[in-house]
Amino acid sequence: MNEIHESDYGWTANFTIKDQDGSPVDLSGSNSVQIVFTRPNNSGSFTRDATFTTDGVDGNIYYVVQENEIVETGTWQMQAVVTWSSSVLRSNIEKFKVLRNL
């Protein structure tokens, strides 16, 4: 991931959902794919709908960050959540640092 500063937007949060052996999970039959963003120091979170990068069979999803979403400096966390009719799968937690501006 590139360097991110407070109030940056238009950048893409990407995930590849993999099973225990490291193979991509086929997400094409899922009901929803989302990414949960947690603010620094666990001071709250928000969830956004993600999009398949292709058709979902490769396990790749993304979300384009919008204006006024990432406005705090510090270490953020994000996690993908995939829902099927009978199960929910969560990815590993990814961390990213948001730097201050002048």
C-alpha cells in the first residue's frame, strides 16, 4: 500500500481472501463482501461494501476510499467480511498507517 495521509481519498483498499492452505477463496456465490475499517486506538469503526476485482473466483475484492472517511492519523486496521447464506468468513486483519499533513 502506498503512503497515506489524513484526509486522502480515492485510494484503493485491496484484499485477497485465502483459505488455510493459501489458495484464493471463490467468492462469486457470496451474498455480500465488505471491508471494516477501525480507527486508531479502536476509537470506532465503519463498514463499506466492497467490489470484486474480477468475477470473485480469484478471492480479490476492493473498496475505493471516499472523502472524509480516513481523517485521523495513526495506525488503522481493516478486515474483509464475506457473507454467504449459511456462513461468514473474515480475513486476516491488515494494518496501515495514516500520516499527518503540514
